[in-house]
Amino acid sequence: MSLTGTAVSRRRPKAGAGGVANNLPDLAGSLPALRRMLDEDRRFRLDQLSELVAEEASAARRSETGPVEDLDASADSARSEVSAVIAAGARRALAEIDAALERMRTGRYGWCDHCHGAIDLRRLMALPHAGMCMECQRREEIATVRESVRV
């Protein structure tokens, strides 16, 4: 059954050759490209985190070398806050990538973590780390927004 078609299997996948569900020939053919995309994004995120750590260490050394002007200290503080937000996002993305790679290893890649239906191949090509189908992702986002409004 094609992931790009309208009918989607709702049962838990059975691992086939290479850990790929037998009823997903489109996904099976796309797995090498999806794996390369995940590996490339993983390397990017690791490099990004390394650079952020190096920048933070450099800023710390600058502040230890002598008196710092108020404007310089303020700019360093702002850069540090931005770096912390970027690093948190990179760590979150890295966790999603690692989870997707684990799903590939266990034959669960391409199946929604919530409803266990197939994830559309177009979604995976756009977001290879996606662990939910569009419908479950929408529900999750709506629930998150509702929860944040209640707080």
C-alpha cells in the first residue's frame, strides 16, 4: 500500500527485510535517502552544539581577562541568552533525530507513535524525524495550545 495514497493501514507494522514494514514499498525505497538526511542533520546539530559551547567558553574567557564595559557585558549577556535558546532547540532536534534513527533500527519508522497509522511519505521527506502523522501532530499542537492558554 502506498503512503501517498488515501487508504492507510491502521495496524501495527510487521518488520520485513531490513526492518521495513512489508506493506510500504514507497518507504522502503526511500529509506536510504531518509537515513542520509537524518545523518546529515545529526552531524549539523552536533557541530552547532560544539560551536555554541566554544563561543560560550570564548565569552567566559573574555570576561575573565579584565574589566568589561557595561555595554559589552550587556551584549555578552544577550548573546548568551540567545545561544542558550539555540542550544536547547538543537538538543531537542538531536533527540528527535536520534528517536527517528532508533525507529529505523527497530522497524517502526514511518508509523505514527500515537495512532500507529502510516506517516505520509511526503511528510517524511520534508521532516525525516517526524514521529507522528499530520492528524496526530495537529491534535498534539492543539492540546499544547489549549494547555498553555489554561495556565
